[in-house]
Amino acid sequence: MRLRHVFRYPVLLLILILMGLCTSALAREPLKQEGKQSVYQRVVTHPGARLYAGPEATAQVVRADVTTFTVMYIYDRKGARLEVGVSSNHADGWIESAFVTEWPQAITMVFTDRTGRAPVLFFRSHDALEQTCRADDIASELNTYGKVLAKGNVPPNFPVIATEPTTSAVSEKNFYLLPVTGIDDQFYEQQGPRLIEVASINPGLSAQTGAGAKGTAPQNAAAQNTPHGAELRTGFAFVIDTTISMKPYIDQTLKLVRSLYDELEKSPHADKMAFAVVAFRSSMKRTPGIGYTAKVICDFTTVKNRKRLEDALAGVEEATVSTHDINEDAFAGIKEAADSLSWQDYASRVMVMISDAGPLGAGDPDSLTGLSPEALADYLRTHKIYLTALHVKNPKSVKNHAYAAQAYQTLTKQSDNQASYIALDASNASKGAQAFESTTRVLAQSYAKVVQATAERRFIQPQKMEAPRSAPTPEDEARRIAASTGYAMQLQFFGNNQGSTAPQVVKAWIADADLAKLAAAQGNAPVLAVEPAVLLTKSQLSNLYKQLKLLLQSSEQAFLNGDTDLFAQILSAAAQMQRDPGQFTLHPDRNLAENGLLDEVLNDLPYKSVIGSMTRKDWEDMSTGQRDAFIKRIKSLLARYDAYDKDSTNWESFGAQNPNDWVYRVPLSMLP
């Protein structure tokens, strides 16, 4: 609208001015944490919290049903009440301080997949948990707790007040937080668990169910209580390396798919399992003649339309030219499968990747994703996709075997510390193809049994962790993997259909590792039951992205120029972030975080930031390889943050209208 047109309508102009003044007057900023310039004070609400119109005891109730577990900003403090709001630009009302927990660090714990671990127990006190960890017979203690919890009537002062659902997983539809307010590391150095105090948990249990928590019923209760109209459907995706030397495996995949379809045609559950195929090679930029980096050969297809997939797979050929590197872009194939296939139709999501090469490394300029194994694993977890990596050990690439194995084991590591990784002996092409066919057949058939068991309302039990009598065969590994992941998928399926939630607890202590395996671990690493994450707002994530982008540009420039002074490069770019350029010259002995490069929200977290703790001397002392790895890690994090930003499913608003106030649980391992 042109200016002269505005003055034709003085009333409209007056309204616009008044609206601007009102907006300015209403906009407010929450209280900042002590010593911070950009980190606000926040609380988590408890059951029974109410919002009042003012701080006075006689103030009117403006909201009697504040959702338990809501994260709010603090705007003011008067007496026993806090002025709070879900948005960072205005307050919603006043709340009793006794009905909230202040949460300065925004660290929360997230349940790991139940691939072979017991449910988490919530202890009444630190002493109760510590005594359990020191017990001569931990298994007997846990057995006693389980029997009492199963009865439903927990005695007063009983050590355990709640449990994670035992016959289902917390529903993906129920966002939950386990805010951390205390950590005890006394057992950690001896490869034991961390003891963690959590302030409040998802309010999912209704008042009438009490403290027993869902999951205290008999083993098949979840299955029996699942609506009979609910069906577990499995999407099984083959992600195939189609470079030179992979022709036998391409042919074997077609043979296997035809055979599996033949078996499904005889099954009453034929329509509950579908197969898809995605192919990958490497960088088109480096080798245009290879045809593609990654592409979908055929989306999920049931036995009813089997010809569509069979015909598409029959047309797949191996590349006719060699790629530029001994490694291929396997991660591009995996991510293409995660992004482009119709997973929304399948609660059970399985991916099997086959390659005789390692993946292009994190931050590799020729990698289409730029992701590290850890970052891609996190990506798959958020999509609830279970990947098994089949590594064909071709004798021609023996020098690459160790790298490939480590990358794929890291990518597929499960919560029980075992990897969903299978090495295939390919001393000759025929032997390798045969091993691939038999192993993949066992995987597919095992997942088909999960479908059948779920339809019959019974569980597939994961294998117990025991020392093997002999080296497991690839087929043995396939059965173990399918049993553990199949069980986890069943738990999630039943949890989603029942709307299962985390138990309602205002304050409790938990162990971050599986206590049932603590005594039997015998020096092995603990089996993690929960993992730490940080609740970041969209605004904080965006700021962190910009800061890392600045660091990437500076470090790349320093790397290319052979410049040992990364800090000089950051100094020249610091003005872009409206920061004080003098910081880097006035305090050359300080690290990047202390000099204000990374967001303040990371400063007080109880972990050591590899990037944030780097000083000028650290950079100068780095070898060329270490600097290259440093840059590649930053690239991988940037790629992951971009994916977080686009992940609409896992952002939680808590009622805030401004998207900048929405929050995401970012795993601690994905912070710089």
C-alpha cells in the first residue's frame, strides 16, 4: 500500500499506530538466568498447578487445568508465586512456586529402545536406589520390586514408586520429559550406572491408576488390551550397493524377494508385510558416469502387487564405471530410503543395507548427506527405523574392512551395546552371495514371525545376554537382531495403540543403566536405559546453527590457508554475529565457549564440549588430519540441525504460538 493511500484513510492509520503501540506495550522479556545475557529462567509444572490473575492470595483463577509437565518462562517473582508464560514475549498468569520445579539447564532423559533391557524403575529416594545398586543380590531385589508393583497396591515408603510401562513402550504421541535436577557419579567410574534425580515426568497415568504405573500387569496384558482392529504391518526395505562387483548381490536380492513373496502368499498375514528397494552408489559430481548417487527402485509393495517390485528389481544393473573412492555413499542410500519410502503405512520399520565398502565419512565433501554414523543413527531413531548393516568382506578391499566395520557398528549400535551389524565372508563372489541370501532370508522370516505373533497378541522375546559358546554365525546374528528389534517394535506398537505414557512422578531417582544387567555385566559397559538430551528452542537451535556455520567458515579458511590462528579467522567474522571482536584478542587463553562463540545455553551443561573447549593452542597443536576431522564434525552437526528444524513431528509447543518458543529434545551426543 502506497503512503498517499494510507493518508486517505486517517482512521485506518490511527488504528495501525495504536496496534503497534499495544503490541510494543504487551511484549515482555522473561527473567534471565544469573550471569546470562540470552538464557531465560524456566520451570516445569507439577500436577495440580493453576494459573492466577495476580500474585495475591485472593487473585482469581484464570486456568484451573494447567497441563502437567508444561515448560514455562518466569517473568516475575512475588512472595510464593511466580509470573509465568509458555511464550518468551508475554506472561499468562501467576503460579504457586510449590507446583513447579525450576529447571536451569533444561537437561532431560529419554528412554532408549527396549532391545533387551528391563523397564526403568523410579525410586523414592537416592538412598533407596544406592542401596539397591550396592545389594549383594541385585536380581533378587529387583524381583521383589516387580512382584509388589505387579499387585498394584504399593505399600507406604516402598523403595520403588513407579515403573516404565513393562508391556508396552511410551507412545510416540505422548511427548514426555524427565527433567534432570541431580546427578550422582559414584558408580560411574567402576562402569556402573549414573544415579539421576528427575523432577517430574509425563502425567499420562490417570489419577485412579495410582503409582503402580502401566506395565505392572501380566506379560501379555498390553497385547490383550490392544484394539483388535489394530494391526502391525512391517515395511522391509533393501538398501543395495549397486557399484561394480555387486551384481551377484543384486541378482540374489531378486531371487530372495521372489521366494519371500511365495512364502507370504501362503500366509494369512500376507498383506501385513511389504518390501521396497533403494539403490546407492557414490558422488555423481566426482563420477557422472555412475548414473545416480541414490534412488528408489520401488516403494513398499505387498504380495498382491509383487510383479511391480520384481520387474523394477530385475532391471537393476551394477555400475559400468568405477567410483572415485574405495568407500561408497551408503549413508545417501540409507537416508533416501528413510526420506522417500512410504513408512507412514508401517508401524514396524526395518531396513537392511548391503555393501562391500565403507561409507563416505562425516563431512566428506563428496557425501550427499554430510552425516556422521552417530548423526545418521540419531536420524533413524527419530524415524523409528531399525537398520541392519550387512558388510560383505571382499578380500580385494581388506585394508578397508576395519574402517567399514567400525562405521557400520557405530551406525547400528543398539541400547544393549550390541550392533545390528553382520559381517559376511565373501572370499569369493558365490560364497558371499550365498551368505547374503541365507542371512537376509532369516531376517525377513524372523520379522514375519513378529507380525504373526503380534496378530496373535503375543510377544517375541529378545534373546538373553549370555556368553556365546562359539562364534555366532551370520544366521544366528540375524535371529538375535530380529528378536531384539522385533520385541522393541512390538512394545512401541502396543504403546501407540494404548496411548501408553510415562508414569506420573513429581520427584524420583533412576539409574541410567539397566539394573537387571548390572550384576551380570562382569566388567562390560552398562546397558543404557535412558540417554541425556537438552531441550532447545527453535530460536536457540537457529542461533547454534549460525554460530557453528561461522566457525565452519573460519576453520575452513584457516585450514585452506595453512593458517594456525583459527582465532584470527573468527575475529574477522565475529562482527557478523554482532559480538565483541575484542573478546578474542583480550582473552587469547580462553576457549571458544568462554569467548562467547557458542550459545550460552551450552555453558553450564555437565559435559565437555569438544568444540567449545578448544583453545587457540589446541588448534595450533592439531595435525592436518585432526583439523580435517574437526571440520567434518561441524559439517555433520550442521546437517543434523537442519534435519531437526524440518522434523515437524518431534517439536513440542506447550501451547506457545510463536514457533521460536517450540522445543526439541536434542541428544547430548549431537551437541558441539
